[in-house]
Amino acid sequence: MTIKDYVVMEKAKLKTLVESMPVKPHLFIIQVNDDEASTTYVNGKLRDCAEVGVRADLMKLPITISQADLIKEIDKLNKNPDVHGLIVQMPLPKQIDEEAIKFAVNPLKDVDGFHPFSKMTACTPKGIVDYLTFEGITFQGKNAVVIGRSNIVGKPLAKLLTSKNANVTILHSKTKPEDMNFYLEHADIVCIAIGHKGFLTGEHLKKTAVVVDVGINRFEGKLYGDAEPNLNVALQTPVPGGVGLLTRLTLIKNLIEAYQHGI
Ligand code: NAP
């Protein structure tokens, strides 16, 4: 099944679940930037919420806001029992430390899964593992290679794959090319999240490999992944229409989970 069809099916299930809830889960998004890509992501999240029937609000704050004032706003929402999920859209203006903001969100409401004590798993890794599981991919004893070690994708994805008993190797910008080739040749599952258009070619991959392309690279008005498209492998997630959709779907799942923790 394509990721698009999978997401439509999963959203329909979530909509039915939400219809049965007397009080609807409520997401609150804080945006502190005029960034075009962020606005597109925020609008996408608001549309998803409307589609599934959960409540969503957006608060836009001036880009000159101080870190202390932003934390005060977060704190009000942390304490508001009517708000079940809270997102602070990244990136943030230079005067604000993103890590401090991730720590400021109540872990019970942290639907992005960025806080170290969050009850929820980060959206992109969880979305990937849920989809691969739906596709019948198993993880136990598989060689999984994660290229990229960011706190929002690479590291939590490696952790999640480890919890599924995969043999996980994390590669990064300091990995020697010959070592990267070695690990790719032995990989059953390759997840790439580095932000380099077409970095992963099929050269060293097994035909039975599964390739998860997390990268989103804008080039001449179009979106490209970190892998070359149409590799000769068993399964490859496309860009666009791939991991981005899974991430958005998982945000709604995490919101419902946060709501259920709170009742
Ligand atoms: P990031 O914070 O930009 O970090 C990039 C990672 O890639 C770093 O760990 C870096 O290694 C590694 N890297 C860079 N160049 C490399 C190279 N030549 N070889 C091997 N590793 C290399 O990462 P991110 O925030 O996870 O984003 C990565 C990509 O995923 C971006 O395109 C982003 O837009 C996309 N993304 C997509 C979604 C989605 O829902 N589809 C969600 C989040 C991010 P070092 O640690 O050594 O610097």
C-alpha cells in the first residue's frame, strides 16, 4: 500500500475514535517565526486536526519575544487542563535556546516527543516504525543503519529500532566513506536523515533492503529526498508523499495518547 493510502486509512480510524470521545483532544501550536516552510508545516498540522476532528489552536508570537516571556506562555498552556498537546514550532529566533524550550514543555503534553521525559515517542521515528510494521517488515535481528544522528530523527529512531531488537549502527558526517559502504552492504534496513539531496545511491545496497528516506530537500521549487529515487530495493519510501505524511499522522496519534494519559 502507498504511504498516502496508508495515511488515509489510519486517519479514518482516528476520526472514528475521536467521534466516540465526549471531549475532543485539543492541540495548541505556538509559532514564533515567519518562516515559509514552518508556516506550511503548521497549516498542514491544522488541516490534519480538522480532518480527524480534534481541536487545534495556533498562537503566533512576535519574533522579538524573549526566552523568559515565551516560557511564561508555555507555562500557562502547560497548566491549562483544556490543552492536551503542545507544540512549539521550530526553528526559533536566535535569542531563544531551542533546547531550553523543548525542556519547558510539560512532558505529558509533549506530542512532538522532544522532551527527554516525554510520554510520547518522537513523531518521525514512531511514524516510520508503525508504517514498516504495517508493511510486514520485522526488526528482530535485522541490520539497521541510521544515517544522521539528530536529536529529533536519527537518535530517537536508532533507539526505537534498538528497542525492536534490530542491530543498529548510526553513521554520520565523520563516518569514513569506506566504512559507510561496508555498513550499507550489510544493511537490511537503511534510514537516512541528513538533508543532502540524492546522497544515497543504490550502489552498495542489497536488493532485499528497505530504504526509509527522511530527507526533505528543496531544489528549484521541488522536493527531493536524501536517496536517489527508484532504487533497486525491496521497499523505498518516496519524497514527497513519504515520511513527512507519517510524521504528521503520528502527531495526531500522540495527541490522542496525551489526551488519554490525562483522563
Ligand atoms: P540535522 O539536525 O540537520 O542533522 C543532520 C545529520 O546528518 C547530522 O547528524 C550530520 O552528521 C548528518 N550528516 C550530514 N552530512 C552527512 C554526510 N555527508 N554523511 C553522513 N551524515 C551526514 O538532521 P535532521 O533535523 O534530522 O534533518 C535531516 C533531514 O531530514 C532534513 O532534510 C530534514 O528536512 C528532514 N526531516 C524530515 C522530517 C519528515 O517528517 N520527513 C522530519 C525531520 C527532518 P553530524 O552529526 O556529524 O553533523
